[in-house]
Amino acid sequence: MPLRLLGFAADLENLSEIAGRAFPWYAGRGVAVTVACAGGAESGAARARARLLGIQALMLLDYRPAERWSPALTELFGDIIRATQPHVVVLPAGDPAITAAGTQAFDAARQLARGSGALPAKLYLRVAPGTKQGGVSTAIAVGAGPTASTEPFQRLFPSPWVTGLVERDLFAGFTGAAEATPLDELLAS
């Protein structure tokens, strides 16, 4: 089963904030990357930009900012989670409405799925670069040499005591490495 990563973004302008360099890195290693964008209308430019960011499937939901606190968005995010069956869900830290809807949808999907092997397995918050270490639980090192960068994430689920297969996912904690661990090595651990 190929690994699947699902990100939620507020709008098309925020795609690069959620994807960073981690999404294209994983997409290049065979991970299926999907992003649902709450705001945005269909355009060829949006699809082209998404491809550059490693996003293979882009869902444009066309919610205006005032509509993003609607329970309907939470339900729609839940439908997307159940349909895509991601291993990892990533939410933006900069948009409270999207973060709340995504967290509630993740919780609902986990309750329906039940069991330690249920998907989605992990939930991460994409925090802004430069965030103090206290809010960061995982730093993904992407690239090598002068183009290397570290992208911070905060793990929201599962709790740290969960072990086994659930811990062998996309974001296994590449702290400070010059280059991210190859996916096949990560899965073998």
C-alpha cells in the first residue's frame, strides 16, 4: 500500500506554506500527496503550482473566509479524510478555522475507524519556520548542501506512548540531519 499524505490549506496563496519542501520530497519518493484547499477557484495556474509543490491531487473547495467556521467544512474535511485514507494529515498553524475543522475531522475519522492500525494514523501541525523548539516535535531536514533546510512540525496525534507500525510513518523525526532519511530506510525501522 503506498503511503498517503493529506494536507489542508486555507487558500491557494498558502499552498507553499503547507507543502514547504517536505511535500515535494515525499512525492518524489512515491508518497501520494493530496491537498484540500478551503478557498480557491479552479485554474490551470493553481494546478501547475500544486504540481511544483509535489501535490498530485488538489481539491479546491471554494469556501470564503467567513464560511470556514461552518460545521459543513468540518464534515467535508471528514469526508475527504475517509475517502483518501491518509496515513498522515498536516494542518496549517496560521489559520485557526482550518486547523479546528481539520482537527475535528481527524478526531471523528479516528473514532469511526477505531483500532491501533486505523487510518489516519498521525496528525501534524505545520508550524512556521523559526518557531521556538518548544512547539516543535519533529523537524524534517530536506535537501543537502547549501540548499538544505529544516521544516518544523508539531505532532498532535498520536500521544507519544503509541509505538509499532503507527510510529513508522512519513514523519519519524528527521532532527538535524543534512538530508532526509530515504523512505525505504524509514519504513524498515
